[in-house]
Amino acid sequence: MNGDNRPNLLHLHAQQEWHQPAFILGNKAGLLALRNTIDTAIQQGSSHALTMTRDGEKFDLYVLMDDTDWQSESWRKAAVPYTEDAAVEQREEAVWPWDRKDLLGSNPTFFS
């Protein structure tokens, strides 16, 4: 919530497959929370904000910064975010963002 009691509404819609658009839909409070979370991640390496979808379901949004070269091992191993069966990540060695303890720290809230 922000100062005027409006919830931080944010919907994140991933790419379904290669070259398709991704969408972020939010109210002003949600988009400001996202911006502040991104700004903090740029300064500190990671950040998170409590947001919610329009049905009232709250979720923690984590923003992680991996500023290594795009051809580095961490980016080569990064799981792709696609959702369609034809493009969904299938590599067993792929590393998902929630497994990036090097960026998340040792005790993010969703591990408890």
C-alpha cells in the first residue's frame, strides 16, 4: 500500500515464446513500487516489494541484478522465461531466479 491507501497492483505477463511481447500492467502505486524496487536493486544488487493482483492475492516481487557479461556462465545457465510448451525451459542445468542465492542472499522470505 502507498500513502493514499491504494494497493500496489501489478500484473506481470511473461513472453509466451520467442520474440513475443511481455507486459507489465499496474496502477500508479504498483508501478511506483516496481520502479523503487528496480532502483534499489541497481544500487544494492537485489530488492523486493509486496504487491498484489487485482483479485487481492499478494505476492513478493523480487528484482535481481546480474551485471555480468551477457555471455557469462551465469547468463548462459539462466532459465529462459517463456511459458508456451514449444519454448519453455527444458535444460536440467538451467538456473531459475529463485535459486540465485548469490543474488538473493541467504534467507529470502519465500525460503522460510
